[in-house]
Amino acid sequence: MLSAKSLFQEILDDDASFRLFCSIAAGGESQGGWENGRIAALAPESARGLAPRIARHGADEDKHGRVFQALLRKRGLKPVEVPPDTDYTMLLERRGIGLPHDRLQADRPLTERDIVVYLAHSRVTEQRASEQMRMLLKHFGDHPDVGRAVRMISHDEDAHLAYCHEELLRLAYAGHGRFIQRVLRESALAEIRVHRDVSLAVMARMGRVLRWPAARNALLAVGIHALYAWERAFGWRRMVTLEMPGRRDALGGPAPRATEAV
């Protein structure tokens, strides 16, 4: 079978594939933590009230990276280097989506438009993260080894998505509406291409590790391309709509104390 549940179960059951999966996930989350931390530090005066929420977002991403590292340690595994063709955050940056790293490494404050770009990019990528974690929550939320981590990360990703909706709506009411919609559309169309490319690369590598037959690899590639075609035609629209979330001020207050025990 080629269901999402069966595929992830195979990855989970094999040490080599699980090692690759957790290494890729940990790398992406840690990178997101650094980016959010720098954005919080460089927030302009007009966005200083938002800075604690951006910092909280970054702290959550750092925590997720540590959780994936802890899952590896629990199995007695060490992380591997993330292959460049599976590096989602790096590939998005190369497409000009989000704030470039050279901008974040500088010490000059960001502009309010930079904050809009950051939030629009986050709204798109958090949509993907929330959907993926909800899928894992559905199938593995009660798993004895990864269930606790899946439940915690899924809860956080939903909070991040709610926060992006709320803050972008606030900025739209402040006069940034047209710019927000343009950046959201550009980000969504780029993200679905990167997601396709990364999915193909990850599945190809998993296929080699798990010794999948060529026919299965080909069928998975067809499915990934079919998903991209649907997203390119219709699905990207779910990434650009803005609705006031039922969960308001999702990143308000201090970050809860976290443990990497999994």
C-alpha cells in the first residue's frame, strides 16, 4: 500500500530511514528558530509589540529541532548531514521567499514591510506544517515512541498558523492589504514548487535506503507530481486566504517550559 500511514510506518521502523527523516526535520526546525530569533531582534520600532511573539515562534521551532534530536538519541542514532536537495528552508530562500539570510545577519533594523514579508511567508509555510502534522497526529498520535512529540508539535504548528492569520489581518487593516495578498500569492506558488522538489528528493532517498522497487518509486513520483498539479491549479488558494482564528493571541505570554524527553 502507498498510504501516508504505511509509508511513514516503514520510515519509522527502519533506523536508517528514521535517522534521515529526523535529521531533515531537525535541521529545518532549527533553521526556523534562528530566523525567527533574528527577526525578533531586528524588529522595527513599529513592530516592537510583535517581537515577543516572533521570539516565541522561534523558541518553539528550536524546541521542535531538539525534539527530533531527542528522538534520534532515544534510538541510539546520530543525525546525518541534511542533503541539499531536501533542505526546504534553503531552497525557499533561493527562490527569494521570505527574508534573505544576509539581511538577517546584518545589524540594521528591519522595516514594517519586512515584517509583512516574514508573516506572509510564515502563513504559507505554517499551513504546510500544520497539515503535515495533523496527518501524523491522525495516524501516530498514540504511537508509543513518537506520539508525544507528534501531539506537541502539531499543537504548536496550529498556534503558529493562527498567529500568522491574526497578525496579517491586523496589518491588512492598517493599510498593507494589497501588498500582503501579493506576497502571499508569490510565496504560495513558490512553496508548492519547493514542496514538490523536496518531496521527490526525500522519497527518492527513502526508496534507496528502504530498497523500494522501481515501480513503487515511480508510482510515488507520479503521486507527488499529481499533488503539485492540483496545488498549482487550485490548492494554492488555501494558503493565501486570511480568517480571524478561533484561537486568538496564540503566541501571547511566555513560552511554556519544555522538555525534550520523548
